[in-house]
Amino acid sequence: MNLSLCCISLKLQEQGYKFQTMTYTRFASLPRKEALETLSARILNNFEVTGEIIQYCHDSGIKGYRLSSGLTPIINHPSVDLSLSDLPNSEKIYNEITNVKNIIKNTKVRISAHPSEYITLTSNNDNAISNSIRDLEQHGEIFDLLDLPKSHWSPLNIHVRQDGDSEEIFKSFVKNYLKLSSGIKNRIVLEVNDNKDGTWNITNLYKYFYDKLGIPITFDYLHNQLCNDGKSEQEMFDLAYSTWGVTPLFHYSEGVNGTRKHADYAVGTPNSYGKEVYWDIELKQKDLAIEKILSQKNLDK
């Protein structure tokens, strides 16, 4: 099975390979030189950990990896607004990015990202839109530095989280979508979302975003259970599948007691309905959950 790890390896964490973050409050509390050195060291660490995880995925039979969206903490904060080249050990960071790029090429692990849940292209708040675009473009810059395809083979997955009038929300999205660089527009995909009012099920995403803009739709097993327009799982799966020009990257998790809260481990296994699919495994036990799915699949052979 083409299973993909989301961001963190619990096994590697036990060996000390952990991502590091930094808040704006912490950054602003330090003298400027110390703040930059601390942030720079943490970003370098994050790319080193990324390389270790991708190699681990390959060695463990895991076919894909979702990059952490916290690789470069706070550099996009409006009061920080730094580029990687502004950091004191930028040469070491770029060298490590090159190392990660070479690991990807050698292992052929498929790379994706799921930018922050706060990303929005439909808000009426100008700051929220500008911050979202800045964040998406930063993801695109990292993808470009890693020499990833400017296509949906390396997707940037986001949601349309706003409920309401579909036509008006779509118009708002388009206005801001057109501000994105071609590298982002060529990678962006939209995931079914279990909105309170069920606005953005796969049927509606298809009608507005695929039919009109050609944006592929990510089938999410759990979200679709909660928001499916009354259609069968396979109908929704097939409709989402038809929007991709490359092998789709879909999401698999199971809810706790019928809720959207992700379970630790899977009871079942992803159903690809006879088609080629990559599955981001969004279970809380990360690579341990993937191991369990793969071992169960081997037992079923």
C-alpha cells in the first residue's frame, strides 16, 4: 500500500529527532542577535530532522511524507518578516535543504504539505488573507528549494472552511486565488471539510472548484463520513479521484466514537476501490499506526 506519514515519526522522536518551534513572544523577548541565532539553529534542526524522517520512511516501506508546516517558525510573522537568507547560519540551512533534496531524489518518497488550519482564501479580513498568502508562498519556496514538481504530485492541501452562500464564498476565493504565484496554483488541492452546515462536501467542491478552476479534490475518509451529501463512500471517492491528473493523495483516519477526533490506531484499512492511491495516515500514533496497518495487510494476504 502507498501509505504516507504525516509530519512526525514517533520512533525517531524516541531517538532524539524532534522538531523545534519558536513563538513570536519568545523571539521578541531576546536581544536581536540572540533571537536570530536561536531561530536559525531551530530551523537548521528542523531540516536535519526532515531528512532523517524521509530516509526512515523509505527504509520502512512508507511511500510518502507530509512535510511539517512548522519547519520555519515565525519567519512569516508580520513583525519578523525574514527570509532564510537573512538568518545567521543560512549557508548551513541551504546546505541541509540540498541534503534533503538529494534524499528525496534517491528515495523517491512522495512529498506533500498541509499548511495551517488557519489558512484562508475566503475571509473578509485583509490581514488573514495576506498572512495566508504569505504562508502558502513560503511553502512554495521550500518546495522549490527541494526541487519538487510544480504539480499536484507534490500537493499543498488546504480547506475551504467558511460556511454560507457557495457562490459568494467561491467568488471570494477566486479573487484571492488569483494573487497566488503559479507555483502555488499548480500544487494547490482542496480537501472535503466537515463544516457545521456541510457546505463543502465533495459534490460542491467539484461543482465550484474543480469544474471552474480545475483544482483537484482530496478525499478524506473521516471528513467524508461526516459530510457526504447523502451519497455513498465509493461515489464520493470516485468523484474526487476523477479530479486528479496524477495518482491522488487522499487522507485516512478513523474517528473516536463517531466524532471527528482522530483515533490512535485504525480498526480497518483504507479502501482504494481497486485504484492506485497514496494515503496520508492521519492517526495519532503516526508511524506506529502505519506499521499496524501494513502488518494487518500482510496478514490478510
